[in-house]
Amino acid sequence: MTAMLEARNLSVSYGKLTAVKDVSFAVEEGKIATIIGPNGAGKTTLLKALIGQLPSVGTITYGGADFGKTEVEARVERGVVLVPETRELFTDMVVADNLLLGAYVHRRKAAQVKEDFDRVYELFPRLRERRAQLAGTLSGGERQMLALGRALMGRPRLLMLDEPSLGLAPLIVREIFRIIAKLGEEGVTMLLVEQNARAALETADYGYVLESGELVHQGQASDLMRDPKVMATYLGRSAS
């Protein structure tokens, strides 16, 4: 398979503190890769470096071309879209207008934008019901759906998700991961950062374990689900 995104010896620092240390990994085209690890491991920092919000040392390639010095806006225009854990919605705007903002990344005809709206509303029927409602009045689960929907309006080639299950009820978490799995089946390339290791590994094709800013383990997601250390540390059960 071809790597759509590849990082080699990537490090990210906040002053004298190195939050991500010499990390190398790849996201294959048409696959879901996940990065799991405890809170404070550097997962969000890594995503911010990949989207260009934080400076980094090392190499980032996207589609085989150097991506390390590319501005954030240009990365988005080239199809890399990040859904942050904070969701960053425009709370004083209605749902439909939040979605429309996602389509502004590329100039499209009205008919194409309507197709994108129809696709998002098919994936998230609740957003259709709430399309005239202010985003700030939505529930936590609905806000996550809106953040995902807005990202999809940009027709991403690589969709990066930062803690999509954060703060959500178990029933909503299952629905969000059902949608992520469906997008994966449709061939959307994704990099999923999650503390919910079980849901992430059940959904992803390949996984990486990040601890204290360093990659300590990697493998097929199904293999990591059976790895004794991963089982004991992240899945809440022993190998026995």
C-alpha cells in the first residue's frame, strides 16, 4: 500500500519541554490508522504538528511530497482536515451555516455543495433535524456530529480525528465510531487519535501506541487487541 502521510523522526517541543520525541509512522491510503495512549502522551501535539499549527523537527511527507513547511491553509486545501477535540464550532451560527463553512475550502458549484449537504445529512440525520438550530444549543454528541460533518463538507483526502469520543455518553460513542467505520469502508483515509483504545483498535486497520511522547509499540490493530501489554494497560483485561 502507498503511504498518504508519513512522518519520520518527528519531534515537537514547547520551549525546553519535548512533547513528541523522534516519532516515525505512516498512514496508508484508504486505511484507518490510530494512535492510542494515555492523557498527556503527546497525541494532540502530534496532530497539531501534522496540520501545521505547531513547528516540528523531522520530516512530514504527504502524497510523497514534503509537507513540513506548508502553511496550515495550504494543507487544508490539499485535503488534510483536522477535527480537534475542542470541536471549534461557531456556536452563534446555525448548524447549516457551520456545515457550509466546511465547503469554503474549495470553490464548488451549488449542485456539488448540495451533494455534500445530502451526504452529511444521510450520515447524521439528527443534523438535518437541527439544521436551523444554533450550534451552541446542541448536545455534546450533536456537536461532535457537526464537527465531523463540517470536516466532510471539505471532501478530505486525509481526515484526522482528535479524541472524537471525548465526553460523550456510551451510546453516542458507539454511533460516532459506527460512522467512522462506515467512512473507512468508503475508502476515506483517517488518522484517529483516541484514549478509548478498545473502540479505536476495533475500528482501525493499524495502530500505534504513544507514551510520554514516544512510540513504544505498533502493529495491525487486531494484533494489538491481543497483545498482553496493550490488553493489560489499555483494554482493562489480562492476557489470561
